[in-house]
Amino acid sequence: MRMKKTTLTIISCLFTFFMYSQEENIQKKIDSIEKTFRYEHGSVNLKNGIGKINVPNGFKYLNPVQAERVLVDLWGNPKGENLTLGLLLPENQGVMSQIGYVFNIQYDEIGHVEDDDADDVNYDDLLTEMQKETVEENKERQKEGYAPVSIVGWAAKPFYDKDRKILHWAKEIKFGQDSLNTLNYNVRILGRKGVLVLNAIATENELPLVQKDISKVLDIVQFNDGYKYEDFDSSVDEVAAWTIGGLVAGKVLAKVGFFAIFLKFGKIIVLSLLGFFGVFKNKIKGWFSKSKNTENEEEIESEVALIQEKSEVEEEVKEEIN
């Protein structure tokens, strides 16, 4: 009996040590990735000379090359043209953080967007149409190997500031079978020949964080002279086929899974645990087979199985939370 208790104590200690070392290794991996990024502050010029970003206090900016690496390589988005002009995120947050949000910045040269319909759009009817269209779009997404998307509803109903020419709204989106829905908080800043786009990528739980900071973000992008909304010249500039309602009904940002890399790490933990317990269980059985103590062997094996089962459940819960 004493040997049994001693063995169980050893199992418990090794299990605790193993879990701690795995968590430590994961954090080291995350830290090593985060350290590869170089952020900017202050005034940052956007490419093509369309404007600049004034990074507000408490935020940092990641340039387009690094931003594409995050969106495609780390988060699993499809690669495409004009994917990003950079990322904006809170100063105390990394791109691998489990809690927080990131604004992706883009420019869409769709022409001059007229805002005459701004007061006439029925956004509830528009939402219904968007949900129907998404069902059809999912057929193509799944052909390309991406999870289907469904629009759950408005997280924040569309609002257009006619004086500042800024439109913003938020959609709650479900990707595949994800248990936690994704938040897309959208900002459109109207210009002479197109719109600057800011999309906040987060989970539904981060909506209060985004709403708290949105006032700091709305004025960060400024068009240069010649690109401002009031610079529109009807004799040479094209008018967009899009209206205010059309901007809201635009395509959903193709995001496969926010923080998907954490789920991959989680799977590594589970697989390592299974391998660890498989080897360790055989070692324990070997100890007791020498003494022919079948009863103790079965009890120890049962204890190990319970610990293993508990660890698997804990990891499943952790994945659900993340």
C-alpha cells in the first residue's frame, strides 16, 4: 500500500511538471513569434500616397508586409490582392494575444461613394439579404477549403456620420463550427476615389473593448489633399456603383479563425500527454509485474487513466474557452 501511494505521488508530481513545462514551451514559442515584429508609432504614410495614419496614444502599427504574414500565415486567411495596408492594435497587446482585437486597414478604390441614401436604408431588411447571399457564397468558400460563414446579426447597427463622411457598424459572424462567434467591426472613411477600410477582428466577447476605443480610431486615417471626399470632380472622377447601403452589404472579411494557432498548440499538448501517459503507464505496469501484484497494478492503471481523462477534458475546455 505504501508503494502504491508513493507511486501515485510520483505520477502526480511528474504530471504537474509535464504540464508546466508544456505551457512554458508554448509561451516561449508565442514570445519568439511576437519578438519578430517591428511596430511603428506617430504618423505613418500609406502606400500610393493616398493618406496617412496618425497612430493614437496607446496603439501601435504593423506595416503591410508584416501584417500579411499575420493574416495569412498565422491566422489562416486566404492570400489576395490589397489584403492589408497594415494592422493597428493596442500597445499592450500582441497579434498572438488571446484577448483583444486588431484593426486591419485597407483601401478600396471603388469610385466616389454618394451618400444620398444614408437616411433611407432599412438595415434590418439589408441584414436578411446579406444572410441569404452568404449561404450561396459558402459553396465557393468550401470548395477552396475554407470554413462556411454565417452572419448571426448586428453587433452594432450601422451609423453614418455625414459631416465626417465616416460609416461604421459591427457584424457578429460564425465561422464553421466555432463555439465562439467572431466580431467584425467595420469602419469606412469616404474619399474622392474610394474608401479607406478599417475592420476590427475580434471575438464577440471583445465588443465592449472595441466600442470603448472606437472613438480613438475613427479619426486616425486622413486622406491627403487631392484624395479627400470634397476633392471630387464629376468631370473626371468615377462615381461608385456602391451607396452607403451597398458598403454595409459588402463581402464578409474572409477570416478562417482568430487565434487558430492556439488551438494547434492545444492539440500538441493533448498529443504529448497521451504519449507521456502511454509510456509511463507501461513503466508502472513493469514495476508491478515484477512483484506479481495484479490488484495493485490494476488500481494504479485505473488512477493513471483517470488522470489522463481529466487532462483531456481540461484541454477540451481550454480549447472551447479560447
